[in-house]
Amino acid sequence: MAAAPTTLQKLCAELIGTACLVFVGAGSAAATGVISAGTKVPFSMAQLGMISFAFMLVIVGVVYAIGHISGGHINPAVTLSLAVSGKFPWREVPGYTIFVTLGRAATVAAGAGVTAYNPATMGFGRAMLIEAIGTAILVFVIFGVIDHRAVPGWAPMAIGSAVFAIIIILGPATGAAINPARYLGAVLMQTAFGGTVSWAQAPAYVIGELVGGVLGGLAYIGLSRTRAAAAMDSLAPTDPEPTPASVAANSSHNTEQIPEGMS
């Protein structure tokens, strides 16, 4: 039996995974901006779709690569949601959060800038609600695919596809951070290098994403715990609970003696 990964291996896997996520995902947004400026082509759904697709593909690759090492959280909202639901030890939450944020900060030099919303057209409360909804959907999907009853082997594709869909909707409004580390890492590094950052927007992203993630995880737990009770009027698969009568019947059937002379 293979030895379990060490804590340091898990943390480094999360750091590298997050760095890959932001380098490819957010880097694709920066690349799109450079190309648009050079060609004078206005930003459209085509460019947004390619950015979303880049996020999807890198998430699929990263989760396949480090999922068996650290779980492939690459998002403090996911880590917090798992801890709140009892699926992840609280003692490991600080380490995961710090290393994921460091992974995000390390990619700022590659052109992955700060996510922000336009205060002229978007209010604080609305931005926070949008980020909360997007993160809740993401975490809801993650909890679903890690359920032992889910179809095995498709978790990375399902998570990546959810991110693709969320960015298509949230991108034009808030930039679709749906990840506190993705937001805070860039904010801290840009501030350190003398860049301009709107700290007033930070709570909308951080609070919205953390609260939305926890609510998404709890929503799935609430639904999954009621599946057995709802089995009679739904298509949800469930294994019926054995009754004493059925156990006795099966036992007598399995131990039935073969009449003498028939063996």
C-alpha cells in the first residue's frame, strides 16, 4: 500500500496547481487584451468564450494531476466549504489557504491582473451576490462529483465545465473571480509593486465567494441526505434498507437443502 502524501507535498501541489490555473486562465485574458489592442477588434462573446475555455482546460488538467495528492482544491472557498461540512480537517485549512494564495501571487508577473467590477454600473451588494452565486454553483458541483455515488472518473471534466459556464455569465459583470485566492493574491502583489487597487471592492469578492461556497456545499449535503427518503417519488438511485423479514427470507432461500438423491 502506497504511503499517503506528506503535508508539505499537499501544500506544494496546491501552490503549483493554483499557479498553473492562474497562469493559463487569467493569462489568457491578458493575452486576449493584447491581441484585441493590436487588431482593434472589440471584445465580444468569442473572446470571452476562449478565456472560459482556457480556464476549463487548465482546471481539468490540474485536478487530474494533483487531485490524488492534495485533493485539487486550488480555491480557499472549496477548502472552507469542505471543512464546514466535516469533509476536511480544520487544522489543514490555514496551510491550504496560504499556499493557494501564494500560488496566485506568483503569477501576477505573468500578466494576470486584478479582477474588478465597474462601480459606475455595478453596486457593491450586487457584485457580492453575483460572486456568491457563481461560487455556490461551483462548490455544489464539486460536492456532487466527489460523492461516492457519482459516476467515477468525470470529476475534473465536470468541475472544468462548471467553471466554463460560470465565467461566461459572470465575466462581463465582475470578472468571475469565484476564488478568493485568485483575487487576493493579485491584489497583494499589485499593491506591493505600486499598482492601483480598489480595496473597497475586496469584501465583495472575498465575503461573497466564501459565503457562497459554504452555502453551495451545505445545499448539496442537504439534498444528498434526503435522497433515501425521497426514493419512492423520484428517480434518484438508492439502495433500499434491508428489513428483518427480507433478511430472513434471503437466508432461508440461500440455505435450502438439496433433496437426497438429486446431488
